[in-house]
Amino acid sequence: MVDVFDLVIFGGSGDLSRKKLLPALYAGFVAGRVAPDSRIYLTSRSGLKGAVYDWLKEVFDESHPACPVEDADLKAFASMVSVVELGLTEGGDDWEGLKMSLACDDDARPLVHFLAIPPGLFTSTCELLGKYELNGKRARVVLEKPLGHDLASAQAINADVGRTFEESQTFRIDHYLGKEAVQNLLALRFSNILFEELWSGRTIDHIQITIAEDLGVEGRAGFYEGTGAMRDMVQNHLLQLLCLVAMEPPARMDADSIRDEKLKVLKSLKQLSGPEIDRDVVRAQYASGAMRGEAVGSYSEDLELEQPSNTETFVALKAHIENWRWAGVPFYLRTGKRLPDRFAEIVIQFKQIPHSPHPGWGNNISPNRFIIRLQPEDHLALRMMVKNHSAKAETLKEVEMNLDVTGDNAVRLGPYLRLILDAARGDQSLFVHRDEVEHAWRWVDRIIEHWDQSDEPPETYQSGTWGPYEAHDLMTRDRREWFHETSHRKAVR
């Protein structure tokens, strides 16, 4: 299906637009998913230097879309793009000009406002969109994270945006929900009785969700200090992935049904008290170390801080969902910066077999695992034990069954294009309802408030390692271990 829409990217010359949105839109255009008569407007306080074509060529040289950048395609795409010099705190002729440019007699042609700007500008931008009547029934507004700093600020943003846009027009984006592997997870769970019958504490031992980053806070210093990994990653990405793994089958695969089931998961999350937070939540900050053979500085050195900071760059925690399906099944969440590798992954680990019927199999039988890899590539796999035909003795080996259905040569257009197109169609299935945002903040705020009241600083870990000892102890005291990247980066023979 070819999508025709008008798109305004507020913050159109910023990092998110340059690195994610425009490359995704270009790849969608080349693949025939974005119609050539769509219109894309980039707002910028100072405009662009040079022609749009030249600027886009420079952008794509740096960001590398998911398809080759051919000159004819780039010229055609550039003809769809206009730059609007626009202030976001007060109206004027520039807003009148945008209103005239977006004039359209076709109410069926969607108008998407993508706020790729700091959340502090959400309120004023939405007020101006309302003032200049750019919030009609064909309009949608996409809000990029972070949505607030805590529950109170998130509620204030939701209320401010809600004065201009109805909830049905509001699309709170979490790009992890648009990844192909997440969509395949939902398809596998809810279209195959095999998986759904196994998807509970009767057969699942525990679940791990990890988002690891190999970079430090380079380029994000102004944002990250005082924010930290709990607010930046746990409150949104990790809890949203937890919801999709743990949710009950929806009555229908539509936005309201899916979001209702996700909200039930958040409501069922066990609230952690002070002693439980000390025991089951680990926060840490990276120290100096080495990455790929090169020395790197500590968090404080990277930010040139004169005083020690309590901002965490690493969080590992154990969570429980208090309902019948997941009673007794721990969910281990982990995220951090300056780790040895960059990846995002969900590991569903099933229980170990109760008895080995063959003496030759020994005690080296690995439990079955369902692997959902989200980055740097999308991948679904099931790990299981089979007879080792190459061994002389009667032994087993672990193999990986690839569940991917997309061919290796297929162009994957990425989550941002999927989500932009869904917003244009008015499909909120992969977007976050305001109630989800607020319940996630309620759960996270209790942990942050406990930290703020504590005199204990974050633990430290050496850059280039898998985090502090306490994160590993979180697993080992439960007689479990993190499913380490070194174990699955190698192909299983």
C-alpha cells in the first residue's frame, strides 16, 4: 500500500530527523511505501545552508538509509521536502505561512506533526498548532520520548497536549515497538497455539530483557546528567517490551485491545518497597576503562564534572508481575552504557527438564530458550537440544532454529517508517496510551525517590565490562545467569 500524507517534522534539522526520520522516509519512498505526492516539511529556527538536495545528500552520507542513495531517487525525494523557518514559542508570519502551505481540501489526507524536539517545547508547539488551526480532524501529533521527568511532569505534558489534540489524535512513540522482531513476537504468540500454551509460569523459568549500549554519554551530556538510565530507558523501552512479552491475548489485534492488555501488565507490576529496592535494583555509573583496545574516560570525565554525580548509567533489576500467568516468574531487566557490545534482546528461558533419561547426556543439557533480538538486527530463534551426530559418545548439542521469515536480501525499512505510516493511518496499536505512561512513571518514581533519599552513591563498573558485580549477583543468588552476548554471537553448530 502506498501512503500519501503531509508530514511536518518539528526539529527537522536536528539529530533525530537527520539520523532516523529522513533516512527512513527516503527508504520508504524508494521502496514505494511513501507516495511521491506526499509533502514533508522540516521546521528549523535558522533554515538550511544550501539547497535541500545538497543538504539531504550530506545527511544520507552520514546516516546511510536502508537502500542505496541514487541521484535520480534523491532528486525526486528532495522535491517533496520543504524547509520552514519557524519559532516554536510564539506565533507570527512564519506560522501563517506554514498554515497556508498545509492548506488542503481533502480531509482524508493525513497531516502528521512529528515533535522531534525537547519535551519542554511540546506545550508551546501544540498551543500554536491549535491557534493556527492545524489540529483539525485530519491531524495527528507524534510525541517523541522522553515524556516528562517524573509522573507529575508527564501528567502536565499529557494535559497540555490534550487541550489541543484528542487522545485519538495523539501518538506517543516508542520506536522499539515498531521493530520487526516485536511484530513477529506478537504474531507467533497469538497465531500459534504451540507458543501460547507454553507462555506461562508452568513452563517458563524466567525472562531477561537487555538493552546494552557500547557508547558513553557523548553528544547527550546536556540531557543525560540528572536523567539517568532509569528515566531514559527503563521507564519507557524496557517496560514497554515487558508489557508486550507478558500481556494476555487481546480480544482483537486493534489499538484499544492491545493497549488495554499492556495497561493490565503495568497495573500488575509488584510495587517495590525500600528494602526490596536495595536488594533487587542495581544502579551504577561507568568508570574509566577500555573499549576495543582504546582507553576511555569515566562518566564524570566525559561530562567534565567538578563534583561527583549520582546519575546512573546502568540499571539491572528484578521485577514480578502479580497475576496467575506470571506468578513466581522473575523478569530481569538490564540496560547500560559503555558495555562491551550494542544490542537489544529478550530471552525467554524455559524450565530445565526434570530428569535426564539417558546417562550419556550428562548434566550439560541447556534449557530451551526463545530469543528475540531487536538490534543491531532483527532476529527470532528457538534454542533446543538435539543429538550430536559428530560425537562418538551418545551426547547432545544445542542448536538454534531460525524463525525469521524475511529473506537476507530483503530491505528492512525500520521501525520509524512503520510508526510514521501507522500514525498517518490513525492506527495507534504500536503507540503508548497516556495511562501507560503514567502507570510506568508511578512504578519508576518509587525507585528514584528511594535513591534520592539514600546516602548511597551508585556502584561503579569499568567501561568495557558487563556492569558491576552486584548486577551479576542479582542473578547468581537466584542460581541463574545473564544470557551473555559472547555465548550467542557465535553461530551454533
